[in-house]
Amino acid sequence: MRVRIAREQAPRIDDALAALLPVEPYLAYSNFRPIARREGALFALHQQRVRAAAAGLGVLVARDERDHPLALVCLEHREFDSRHFGTAMAKIEPPAAVPDEQIRFRVLREIYRAACDLLRAGGYQHLSAVSSTLDRVACWVLQEIGAFHVGTKISWMQPLTGRGCVPDLPAPLRVEVYDRSTIRALSPDSWRRLDEWSGKAFDRGPFVFDWNVSHDRALAVYQVWTQRALTGEFADAVLVVRDREEIVAFHSMMRLADLSEAAGVGILGRGIGGTLPGYHGLFTALQRSCAAVRPLGADFLENETQASTLPCINVFGKLGHYCVRSTASFHMRLDGGGSGRHPAHAANGTGI
């Protein structure tokens, strides 16, 4: 079987979507009922995302000698990360491909290699690729071409029912809710300790486990994210817990427009949250508060956490959130500028 790989645009890309989306066994949100039960909603969601990628960095499609689609991958420029690390960074989203493992293995190997070549030619130095943890073919091929596993993320859907009430916290603790129009009123002095703490507390993210980037800059990703959430740049709604006037815990979120459209209900996500040391139970309190107040009138909140963050997983399970997917993250250098080895080993040349 001959495989031809090319960058494609709409409308040609639509026949690839029509062929591959119905057979892709690990399609995101196929098990989320508000989307799965709406006829055509899942296809429309992924079609919209693929078309957006085609208009951006691009979509690669693999076809056989009869022009039948075999696989596609979406490429994405990582704007925030590129600026933060001072390195041109790109991302490959999970593939859509034929389910036959033998064909899938060969085609994904070729399309990932073609993607790396295209990104190198475009001046990219770093690649992040994600795959469903159920997709043993994609996970293996990504490692085969030189990518390192840097973490696994679990996604949960929390129903925002409007039932119950904001938990009573011992005085002087209290929960407050802000939307985009009021977030900017939060005084930076009120969350100064949270800002400092967030520069070292989030030690489970994929970049933290990437030996090819600065560890300090990797930790600082979450400090910048916290700053932008609490100033309203990276948040449409924020719940905070105050101890008198100081903010000691927070949970930010943004409206997910495409998911909301596909589900026919409001869905929030892409958030960050944290609690200062010594304030136990506030993460659970904020989760319960979200369900009670329904920020922005939403019906669901997508929470994501690394598989190594066991306290968060325990809370989500205890509160009955629905686990919708898990994805593995793989990183690699595209320019030969990193070895993936421990710096001490690289310095002394042992390679051990």
C-alpha cells in the first residue's frame, strides 16, 4: 500500500472527515451524553476544530493510492508557550485514523514523521503531541519517532445543577463569585501570596517533566496563568475564598464555545485553581460552590488534572463527576537542541 501525505484545506478535507470521524475509535467526547445524543453534534464539533486548524498551521491527511483517507492530524501553533519559553513551539492534536491497527501503525508513523518535517521546515523547535491513552498505536509511534512521555491528563465533567448551596465556611472565610466584568476589581495585593505560591506549587504539568526546557520557566507557566486568570485575561468567571481580605483559594474558568454549541448547553473549562498551604478542604468547597451558583448559567464544568494529582482525583470522584477521557502528552525537540537526558549526564557525556 502506497501512502501519500499532503496538507489539505476545505472542501477537500471534508471527505477525509466524513470517512475518518465515524470510524476513529478514540474520538474525544463521543462518550459525553449531551453531545453524543444530539444527531450530528459530535461530527460538527470535530469538523469545526479541523477546519480551524486547516486555516491555521495546517492539517495533514494521509491517503492511499485510490485517494481514500487513512489518517489526519491537526497542527497548532502554541502562541503562549512560544512566547513564554522563547522557543517556537507547535502541537499535534490526537489523530483521526482507520481503526485497523496494522494500517493505523504504518500510517501514523508516516504522518507523524511528515508533520515533524513540515514543522522543522517552518522553524519550529519544540513539539507537543497528545493522544488518547487508549490509543496504543499513537502512543507507541510518538515514542518511536523520539518523543518523551511527560504526563497523562484526566478530564472530568462536573454537572452544575444549581441545587444545594455555597458551603458554610468557618469565619472569617467566605466564598465570592466574580465574572469578567468584575474580576478586574480584585486587588493584586489580595492575592499576592497566591501569586508567589503558584510559581512553585504546580509541579505536575507536562513542561515540568520536560528536560528540554527550563525547569524554572516550566514552573512559571502556572504563575503566569494564575496572574492572567485573576486579572480576567484568562478567565470568564472566578470563584475565590477570602480569609478576611486575603484571597487564599481560587478557581477560574472560561466558556468553551464550541463544546457548548455541540452540547446545546453551557460548558465551562480551561481553568486553573489552587489553595494556599494550611487551608484544607477549600478545593472541595469551591467545587461544591460551582455546582450551586452555576457560573455564567452553565450546565457543566470540565475539570482537568494530571494523573499524578491524586488529591484532585479523589475530590472529583467523591463529588460524582463524570470522567470523559484521559490523554497522554509527549514532547520532543525538533531542532536537535535537546537530548532528553538529565543535564548532569549530558554535561559529563556519559549518557547513563
